[in-house]
Amino acid sequence: MASAEEDKEGIVVSGKDGVDFGVIDTESAVEISINIQNTNTQAGYAVTLTSYRMRSSTRGDEHDVRFSARLKGKANVIRPGTAGKATRTVLVAFHPPSDPGQYEDTLELVFWHVELKRSFVITRRVKAAVGDRDDHEQIRARAAYTGPRRVKRLQNERLKIVRSLRLPTWTPTPWKEKLPGYDIPARVIEAAFGRVEGARNKTNAKANVKRLMPGVFNVDTYGAWWQVLLYVEEEQVKQDLEQYALVDVELTANYPRYELQVPGLAENRPSVLVGDFILVSHADSSVPLEQREWFEGRVHDVRMNDVVLRFGDNFNIYRGNKFDVRFVLNRLPFRRMHHALVNKFKPSRILFPSSRDVNGMQKVTTQQISELRLHNRELQTDEEQMETVAAVLNLRPGSVPFVVFGPPGTGKSVTIIEAIQQLLDRDEDTKILACAPSNSAADQLAVKLMARGKLAVLRLNSLTRRYNDLPAILRDFSCINENKVFAMPPIEDILKYRVVVATCLTAAAPASMGMPRGHFSHIFVDEAGQGKEVEVVLPIKALGNENTNVILAGDDRQLGPVVNSPVASALGMKTSFLKRMMEREIYDLDRRDGVGGRGITIVKLVKNFRSHPAILEFSNEQFYSSELRPCGNRALTHSLENIDELPKKRFPLLFHAIVGKDEREASSPSFFNVDEASQVKKYCKGLLDNQKLRLKAEHIGVITPYHAQRCKILNLLHKDFKLRDVKVGSVEEFQGQERRVIIISTVRSNSNFVASDINRSLGFVANSRRMNVAITRAQALLIVIGNPVVLSLDPLWRQFMNYIHSKGGWRGKQIDWDPYESLAPGPDGTMPDLAGRRRTQAEEEMEENIARIKSLILQTHEDDDFDFELDEDEHGAEETDAARAFERPILREAE
């Protein structure tokens, strides 16, 4: 196909690198001239333009025909060396549709060489974008994509490092034990990241690491098993952090501190916390990195775009000094997890619960449920929530972990808060640890427990947490020193609180301060499916004893743990503790023999209080066996089902099919899509401008899987003051949250299915749990913007689009597949190979185009000596009927 774009036989056609109409923001047709020149010097070498057409006109799909071509003037013979007649012009017109996005076509020019009596073809690629020109200009790529910069690795143990000073703003913590180093063994690094002549060799990494792990996974090998994977994950995180190294940068002196600009800091790329270490050395390419003197700086403050560092007293700079910078991984969380893994507390009832551990356990009785005196009376109409609270309240000491399976919008957190309240009411000596993998989830727990008072509830924060990240209403429940830095209270004070709320990592810190095992009778872990197993079991192994009861709340159909190492992920780290528990027999929801199962070891909450029934329906069927029941407040959930933006009233879902363009810029590997970002802004503005809806910016959430797209959308929204409070974030940022309106931008739009890796075309989008979270955040309106051709490669996404299409919620480019085709697994359990089909289709279309062009080239004419009006120049009259007889596309009026 590339040869068709080459000029030939002395004919030169303009636009060899493609014809770009740019961004069109008008409904009127726009034309561009394509000049055709005969550069032959011999007078007899006349060439006739026998056909000019757009390739789309041959497909018979009028909906996708957006370009047309016409000859300017009547003469189509191009003679060499004749002034004014050595050049002819074809006018290519773009007829803008109403839908934004990228539009492409190919102009096919067929020529007949009069002297040589043969045909040849020259093609030109044509493209145009429909959208808001200002938006496209504001957030377009500013630099060509270069890919991540490769940075030479530093062997820190070989460096000469001048150490920094302790942070004077930190309150000393009275540790009773010192954590060992738990340095990564060389054999683990070699197995997972082995080098062959300096290049990374990952071919056998999984097998190599597997050989270092115990042959079986049980109570006796539990710690050793996870330690190997934890070492692999730590090394991966360390190597990923090294890619953010800075070269030839300046430090600004503000004695005794120094300020360092860090590109990407505001987006946590890299993530830097107070207390982290950063190494700097004077930039000198003549001295190898390992032979330089490196100064260790301690991070004193993290601002929007820079960090404040403090070095040792012997560090100084002069104006114009340049430095190389390396970011150092904070190993404390990894060391804390290792320390818990090697301790002797490893109860099988918690780590590997089985049927023998549930002997005598029974479902709570109706009477036990009716005896509850609720703090939150809204729970009394929900049987499953009431059963959960009663079950937790009646667990015997030393039970197996109790699972609260909480699908989206079912009030999981509210339920466990009520259980905590009931436990505290029943026994004044009860002490509870409530934790979650993330600070945001832990904060939500603390807020819901504030009614207990600040003498009963402690929000325990890591010393490295930013002061402003804590909700202001929780400051009185936290230990904060005079420098507005979090501190660890004395252990004597911690022991007095009835409830301690913390992240899983910070929750284990009191163990190193001398907290006795078993101090907490119950350990609750909310959002347990989000954390790595070693993270979730950390507070349990650090603080639990033979009587401690563990309650896990979460949803294994939503987001799982974030794992950086593909090797560790493949060997089990991607499976959460919650998911592993739910895969064990005693947590089988369908079990009916009374040995564990529903109501005994697990309760599934089924009343959804969040979403409109239509928004809930697809996720309910795909992930929750259609057990969820919509029970939301109709005044809220049905409030937007008749807005003008909806193609089908009373169906508040909209899929806006846009064929955009995904791009990357500079060294960032993250994708963005200007076409989708502009449409997101348009929807936000339209909804907020409609005063009848009474929507506020904070009622709208925008979810996108790519960080670069988040930045581009924020850039557009912040230009309009009314849109600045719209929350834009990743799926991870929205788990556990809800908004009246959710807009999803899927971003990926690479439809070059022959040349590209189809799986990579979908990227992060092709993840069922991520998709489940994204489409279940909306209360009253869900808008999805994406390229249906790309998304249809994934069976689940295709089913979701089929659902919306069948209900009338479709807008934009029409689907090109059968929406009624069964996508069920085959007899062997495999899903339909949609990606393979799409690749075959693309290859067949390419072969068809090649064959058609060949047929045009080989075509002979009945009259080889046909002639045309040679004296009419290119500025002559409009085309005659004869001229119109040449192949031309049939166009519908622009819609």
C-alpha cells in the first residue's frame, strides 16, 4: 500500500505526507486543493486523470463517507511542459458531521499514460478533526513522544554518601524494638532481574523466582513464601523510582534548606513524602557516578512543584552549580511487612481457615437480630445488614475471619461501623482496631466514628503524611505536634483509646512501641480487597493473638492490590487476602450444609442504595449473579433520566462513540485523547448550565484510566471557574465514592489492528474489576465516551456496549458488529477471540484495497486513444455530464 503513495511516471501529487484539514469547528464543508503536476520533459508524455475518488465511496457505507473529490475545471489531460496545463487540481472536500472525533480517508487518483498505454495509481491520505478548536489548541501535545529516558542504575551500597540530619520538626518516637534491615538477597535480584551483558533478561524470571519459594504454601511456609515475593516487589519499585532521576538541575538555596524543582511532582510522579531521602551529586560527566561524592538530603516539605531539602552541615552550593539527582525508596513499609511475616504468630484459623475451624458456628437467630438497638436506624430495613451486625456481635473469640461482601452501593462501611458501635456498647473493655489499605478509606471510617468522641477514637497517622491531606474535622482526633507534623502518641496513651483507626501499614507501628498482643479484641479491615495480602495481614500478625477476631469488608469483584512487579503479580501477589479467603470452601455463598457459608462466615449485602436501576443492571448481572436490588432514593437516582443529553429518555446511560486519537508526549508513557477530553468538558458545562437540574460541580465525577488524560481534562475544566470543582481522577481514586453524574473517558483509540498489539490497544481499560468500579459510581447519570471499535475487542466491554445500544442510549459512530451475537464462553471455556477477528478483518480489508488498486492498474480501456477537451484550462467551467461520469462518491447531506 505504501507504493501507491509514491509519485510515479513523472506525475507529482501534492500532500505526499498526508492532507490534514486540521480541527474543524463549523458545519460547512471545507475544501483543500490537491495539485497534480506532470514533470516529464518529453512532449509526448501526456497523462490523463481517468478517475478520482475517496476510498470510503467504495465501501457502500454512506454513514462514514465524509470526504468527496471533484476536478477543478473540465480538462483532465496533463501535458508536460505546457504553461498552465502541466498542472491540474483536484478539490477534496470535508463535510463535517455533528459528532466530534478524527476522520480519515484516502484519495485515489487513477492515471492513464497515453504514450505507454498503461494505468497507474497514486493515493493520498486525508484526515480531519471535528471539535472545539480552542480546546484542541489548549491541550495539544507540546512535544513529540520520546519514550521514558533510560537512566544508569546506581549501586547505593558502593556509593560514598554524606548523611543528612534528622528532621527537627519530627517528634521522636519511643520505639521499644528496632526493625532489622531485611536487605534484598542478591539471589532474589538475580533471579527476577538477572543481567546478560548489561541487558535485562526476564525470559525465565518467573520460573527463577518460583524456585526460590517454598514448594508448598501453608502455615509453616507462609512467611518464607511471601518474603520472596515482597523482595521482588520492592526491587521493582526501587527500579521504577530510579527512572525519575534528574540530570543537570539546579538547587535553590534558602539556608539552611534547599529547594529542588521536581517535574511531575504534583501528579505523584515521582511520589515524594516528608522524611524521604534524595541523593544529589555535582554534575560531572567526566567522573563515573559510583566514584562521585553523593549528599543525602532529607525531605522537609513537599509542595506543588518542588521539595524542600535539608543536608548535612558541610553541604553548600554556588550560583550556577548543576546537580544530578536520584530518588531513594523509603524501605520502612517493606521492613515492617517482613518483620510481621517472620514472627511466630501464624494461626491457621486466620491464614488457612477450614471446616474444622467452624465447628459449632451457626447463623444468628431472628431473636438475636431483633435484640439489636441500632445507632443508625436506616439499617433496620435491610435484612443482610442487620444479619451482618448480629453475626459480628456474636462471634466467639478466636473465630475464623468474618467476611462482609459488600458490592457497590450496598452500605458496607456503614454496616461495619454499626458493628463496631455495637461491640463498644456491649463491653466497655472492648478495644478495636479499624484499618484500611488507604488513608482515604481510613479517614472515612474515622469520620463515621467521630460521635464516640475524641477521648475514645484515635486517628493514627504516619509521620510522613501531609498535614493538609487529613480532613480538618479529624485533626482533634489525631496526634499533631506544634510544627503541624503527625506524631506517634506515647504507647500509654494509645492503649487508652477504645478505637484506633489507621492504614494497615501504620496500624502495626504500636507493636514496635510495646503494645501487647491481644490488646484489640477485634481487627476490622475495610476495603480489604484493595490491599496486598502481606499488607492486610500486617496488623493481624503484628498485634493479634489466639482470641483476636478479624472482620474483612470488601468486594473481590472491584479493584485489587496495586502490584508493580509483573513477576510477583504472576506468582500470587495480585490476589488479595479477601479474594483468597472467599475462594476457600467455608466462604462459599452457595454452601447449604451449615459448615460455613452464607450467614456463618460470610454475608453478602444485596440492597443497592446508590444507583438508578438501569445503571446497576449490567454490573449486577455480570458480577453479582443478579442478586443486587435497587433501593435508592428515587428523588435522587431518577432525577436526571429526562435530560436533553440522553438519546433515550428514562434510560440515564449514554455511550458517546467517538473515534478520537490517543497520543503521548515527551517522555511520559501515559496516553491522552484530546477529542474525548473536549467532549468531557462539553458535557460538564452543559449539565451545569442547565439550572433546572440544580447540579453543582462537586456532583460530577470524571473517571479516566490514564494520568495524562486526567491532566488534560483538568486543564480544560480549570479554564472555567464553574467547572473547577468537578473531580477528575483514576478508577482507584473513585473506589468507595459516588457522584450524581459520572463521565468516563476510556482514552484508547488506536485502531491500527494490523501493525499494533491489540491487547496494548486496550491497555488498562481491559480489566474487568476496573470496569466494574468505573460503571458503578454513578447515582443518576452515567456517560461513557470512547472508541467502540477498540473497546469491542474486549468481550466484557462489547457486552456493555450491546446493553446500552439495545436500550437506545447510543450516540455517535455506529457499531460494526452484530449486537445480538452470543459472547458466552465456548465448550472449552474460552471466550470468543474478538481481537483475532478484528485483526483478520483489518488484514482482509487491506488485501481487498491492494487487489482493487492492482485491478485499476491492470485495467485496459476499450478506447486507448480517447480524448478530452485539452484546451479548457483548470479554471474553466464546471464539470460536464461526461466529467461527472467518472467514479465519484454519493454523499448524503451532512447530519
